[in-house]
Amino acid sequence: MTITREKFELKIQALGESLYLSHFHLKIHEWMTHENNKRLEEYPPFFLLSRMAHYETGVLKLTRAYDDDQDSLGLLKILNMIGSNYRYWGCSETLDNQILERDKKFVTEDTLVKKLKHLRDKIIAHTDHRQFPSPIGDDIAKVYRKHGDEFVWQQGRLTTEQIEKLPTVERDAILNQISEEIFKVFDDHDNKILGKDIPLFSDLYQLTTQGVEICNRYMQKLSISPIELKLEGLNF
């Protein structure tokens, strides 16, 4: 496909921005998950729904970046474009074809990329009926039952009567521990879907970071400012 340098620059910047947004939607989801039993006590339904919306938006943007459909604006499309057109753009730097082929292999054959596509196909873009009924509710209940049998909704958090009777410092420590355990329940539950592995939540950051690094590598050759994975006003 023949494309001008100017049009390619717009495409790679759009892809880089999508990866940037994916990274921080996932970061916000992670932060909200850890804070679920400690803060944000007002409007709990809004809080819980927002947390999951950040997750799905982050994963969707990430799967689009690694989509290998020939019409999709993904990493493979960008790599194919620069491989075919770079020599016509009058750039001073040469293109290292070995690195280019290595990048193509990563975005199509890497194990994490394959796991991401399985997650997309079975949960994010489609819902495979064989996943239901799900045991995750029972697994979450087991976490709370270690600290009491009677669930209560208090000050915007799910807790137990026994926990709420504890001194404040001890109560908050247990609630923080529960948040960590529930986060692990989701990871363990989602680690396999229909017999195939999917990425752990922490693996998604590796894919966003690697995707941004690939974009930056070729943006640098075109004298485009690199993408920095920093979000102004938030420190996490």
C-alpha cells in the first residue's frame, strides 16, 4: 500500500494515542479496584460500574491495536506500511529490517498477544455461553466468610458485621487485604477460559508498553515526539 509520509504520521499517532488511553483506562480500573473497600463511599453503583467500564474500554483499545485484520489500524498494519513506504519519504535514517521483522513477529506470534485475542473473542467482544453459570460469586463469598457470615453494605462497601466491630486500624487493614484477595480471585478466574490461557491483568501492561515502544521506535525516525506513559494529575 502506497501512502504519503504525512498520512502515515497521522495514522501512527492515532494508534499511539489509543495505546496510551488503553494503558491508563487499565491503570484507573486497577486503582479503583484496590480502593473499592477503602474509599469512594458515595454512589457505590456508579463507582462499581465505572470501574468495569474502564477495564472493558482499556482491553478493547488494546485488542484493536493488536488486531491483524488488513483493514484495521493496528500495529501490524503500521509496520507493513512503514516497511513498504519508508524508502520513499526522504528520511535520513535507515530502516533496520531485522528489527522491523522482529516487531512484526511479536505483534502476530507472541504468546501474550495470542492470549489477548482469546480474551477478546470469548469475553470482551463476544460472550461464549459455555462460561455460565460462573463460580466466581461463590469464590468471592469465600473471601468474606473468613471474616464473618453476615454480609452488610455499609458506607459504600461490602463488609461483614464482625469486621465492622473491629478497631478502625484493624478493620481497614482487613478490608485492604480483602480487596487484594478479590483482585486475585478475578485473576485466577479469568486465567483460563474454555481451556485456553488469557493474559493476567499485569500482562496487559506489558502489551500496552511494548506497543507504545514499537510506535515510538518509528515515530522517532520521523521526528515525531515520543509517547510518554504519564497521566497528568494522577500518580500511580
